[in-house]
Amino acid sequence: MANVKFFFGDDVPLEMHKVRIVQKLSLPNVDERLTYMREAGNNTFLLNNRDVFMDMLTDSGVNAMSDQQLAAMMIADDSYAGSETFTRLHNKLREIFGMEYFLPAHQGRAAENILSQTFVTPGSVVPMNFHFTTTKSHIVLNGGRVEEIVIPEGLEIESDYPFKGNTDIPRLRALIEAEGADKIAYVRLEAGTNLIGGQPYSLENMRQVREVCDQFGVLLVLDASLLADNLYFIKEREAACKDMTIRELTLEMARLSHIIYFSARKLGCARGGGICTDDQALYMKMRELVPLYEGFLTYGGMSVREMEAMTVGLEETMDEDMISQGPIFIEYMVNELKRRGVPVVTPAGGLGCHINAMGFLPHVPQNQYPAGALATALYIASGVRGMERGTLSEQRDENGVEPLSEMELLRLAMPRRVFTLSQVKYAIDRIHWLHENRAIVGGLKFVEEPRILRFFFGRLDPVSDWQERLVAKFKADLGDTL
Ligand SMILES: Cc1ncc(COP(=O)(O)O)c(C=O)c1O
């Protein structure tokens, strides 16, 4: 971010953009919020956005777009094959990643489908710093297994370790030795590790991962969906990289990867995705799946307008002022909540502010989904919609056993350049109030549980009348205010 110091000592994030298009919001009252939560089966994914005040469910496809991105959409070339739009996007990816080949896909999980179908075989293993929900599902669906080898600090809720997304190098080496290199489908590194709080890895750690991959002759695949945050944190926190530009850092990360895939709902602030590689043989192995599942090779299921916006968004990602906006707002929120005694994941990462639901609701057992319960409580208390990232987001194993998640987090995503500081302050105020009243909040139980990715459309009930009691306390404390 531009180096701006407030003369009177305020320590607040400063926007390096101005708002030119706005969307009206509404804030239902607390009784309405209880009703809407019930109707949504106590699943924040099933709320209607018109009933949400601050949508902190995700940053996926909802980051603010720039005037330049919107302008670029007007020049999209609609042709089915060989469109100029594809050429512009391909050239931009060549420029920032230095990789020759690009396979378009309609979003990140579609790229994961192609990768898993191509490289994962029954009995194979994919070591990774940490899984993402859709990533794991695709690997498991193809008969593979995920092994998480994030460093121990990665699973500590409170820490001042700057790179909690780092891979544990001795464990990676030991795992490959134990399994045998031929059983490793590929090693996956996730930038801005989503499920452990948007935590970055260091460039040094990535170099070490690549060394191990070279030693055993296995592929290194980078999930670059949250690359923008990771680039910012490397620049801020890794002394050896202080003088590298964002562009140089990006090229170096790409040089260390055999394959890069990404969700452009995140990277590039548009909607789409794709796979890049500099290896023709790898490209040819994956290529035929694109027309089968996505669309022809020059659009891959994406709208050409989104592709134009992505091209500009990728270029804008090379601007430190732009990629700092998420992290500095998140840091403000995390520090302010911590100051008020609310348990949050530290240090602040990218993506959003992560509340430690097990610390917030120690009386709610994990099989009653503390992070899911907290998500419903926060919506009732504020109209803020967050996302459960804990046991509810896990999948039962083949014997129907529910694995308990290592962390129970309520993720409050910070879509980039979307919220104002006063809105963030409102969210902090209501979380603080909820924390003061945490003893009222109880757990949830499934009434409808889908087999795959159950958190998307599962329906739950509260285990008691705690939600009604929470509403009564809200009215007692705040009167008829919204
Ligand atoms: C790290 C990571 N990988 C993959 C995906 C899947 O991308 P998409 O939602 O575009 O399918 C996401 C989405 O949130 C993600 O955060």
C-alpha cells in the first residue's frame, strides 16, 4: 500500500480506489433474520442475498471490478473458435507466468476435475500443504488420497508465524519415501491457504518443495487461486524478497511450478479459471478433457466478457496497491476483534477474518458444528453472512464416519474493495456483542445431509431454543434497532 501515515496517529486501512458504482443494501430486523435463517435450514449458503446486509460468505466472483475491467468487457470477441479475447488472455498469462500453454476452464474446480482425471489414479496420493474442499473431493472421486503436510504452526490458531501455509519439508520427503514416488500423483501447493485462514507460504519454502519434487521426479502443481494475497505477504514479510517486484515474484513462483491452475473468481477478479503449463507433454495429456467438459479450447465454458475482464484483472494483480486492499482491511478487523477478546486466527491472513469457533463456543461439541452454529448466530445478530469452515465442511468417509476438522472456523470473507470501513466496524461491533452473549449460543444437528459437499445444501436445526433466546437478548440490549 502507498506509504501514508495519519498525522493524528489513527491506524486504519486506506482505500487506494474510489467507488463509482454502488449496490443498495437492506438490513432486515432481528425477527426477520431469525425467520430467514430457519427458512435457509441454518445454512448460510441457502440464504437469499436480498436478506443479507454484509455478504462475507466468500470472495469468490464477488470482488469489486475496476472501471478498466468493465470497459474491457465491451470489446469481447464472441467467436466460438480462435477469438481475439482468448488470444489476449493467453498472452497475458504467458506474460505473467512465463508459461506457454493455457487450458481454459469455467472455474477452479473444473480445472481440478481435469487435473484429477489426468493424474490421479486409484491408490495414488497427493501431498499438499492443505486441502481445499473441491480439490479433495475431485482427488477422492478419482480414487486418490490427500495427505496434508502443512507445518505445525499452520494449525495453531494464535501465532505470529508469518508463513503458516508452509509445507513441512522433512514430512514431505518422508511421505514420498514411504509411499514410493510412483504413487505420488503430484505435489500440490495452495497459495494463500484457504481452509487454515488464508495463510501464505514463503518463496523459500516453495523452493524447498520444488527441490524435493526434483529429487523424486514428481510434479509440482500450484493452486494459484489466492495467489494475490500470497504475493502481497511475501513482499511484506519475507526479507529476502523485499526488493523483488510483484511481477518478478509471480514469474519465480511459476518457474518453480510444473503446472499452475486457478479460480479466476478469485485471481483476476472475474469469473472463470484455467490451467497453465510450460510442458507440452503435460498440456497434451490434459487438453482433450477441455472440449469434453468445458467447451472449445478458446473459451472453456467461460463468457468472453469475463475473459476480457480477467485479462485486465490479472494485469491489475501485479499492482501492489491493488492486492494490498484485502489484507489491510482484514488486518484491521482481526486486530480490532483480538483487542476486544474475540478469538481469531492470527496473524491476519488473506481472504478474510477467521473466528476460532472452538474458542468462541467452547461449550458446543464439534459434532454439533460450532462454526456452523456461530455462522447462524452472527447472521441473526447482524445480517452478516459468513461461512462455516470446519467439521460441517468435511465429508463422511466410506464407512459413514464423520471426521472432526482440525479447526472450526467461521470465515468472514473480505471481498476486495467492496466494503467501507464503517461497515467493517459494524460487523466488529455485532461480533463483539455476540461474544459477550456466547453462552446463549448452542449447536446444530443435520436434518438433511447430502453425501458430497454437504455444506453447500445440507439443512440443519438448532439443538434447542437457543436462537429464540438470542433474539430476546438482542432486543433487551439493543431495543428496536436493527
Ligand atoms: C484455493 C482454492 N482452490 C480452488 C477453488 C475452487 O475454485 P472455484 O470456486 O472457482 O471452483 C477455490 C475456491 O474458493 C479455492 O479457494
